[in-house]
Amino acid sequence: MKKKIILMVVISMLMMVMVSSLSALAEDTVTLKVWSPYASAYTRPYFDKMIKIFNDSHDNIKVEHIPVSSGVQEKFRTSVIGGSAPDVVFAGMNLLYDPAGKTRSEIEEEAMKK
């Protein structure tokens, strides 16, 4: 139960930040691609329900949930290099850094050069 509450608080905070940052685009519908590890039979229904509530209450913002249950580090790196990174990724920061010891800034600079 405690994990569900923490998850809902974190997601609610993220959604509030997204709404406030997108208020200038109120006339157009914006779709936010959200990657998350919440793909299991236990966690996905809660996450999908929160996204549905959010989408139903915001006419101009659509959150598209894309569960990424494994390989998030490689998939994220590939999407950044390919220019198709999601708008939001739920993952531990240690999963988004290069295992060769490069910093996030170094990875981003390399991605921008390609």
C-alpha cells in the first residue's frame, strides 16, 4: 500500500509539472510519450488508470504510456541517438548513464554530433 501511495504522489507531481509547462500550448493538442517500467500485471493497471484520469481531465494534453520492462538503458540511448527520445522516462538515474563511465552530458554531446 505504501508503494502505491508513493507511486501515485510521484506521478501526480510529474503530471502537474507537465501541465504547468505546457499551458502556453493550450490551443493545440500535445502528446507526451512516457516510458515506464510499470508493465507488470500488478503495476500497469494503476499507472494506466492514472493516465486515463489525467487524459480525461485535460483536453489539450494526451499522455501516451509506453511500458519498457527491460533494456531501458539501451532503448533510451538508441532513442536519443535516433532523435526519437520520449518526453518522460521513469527510470533510476543509474540506468540512463553509460556503463563505460561517461557522464550524461558527454552522452548528450555525442548524440548531438550524430
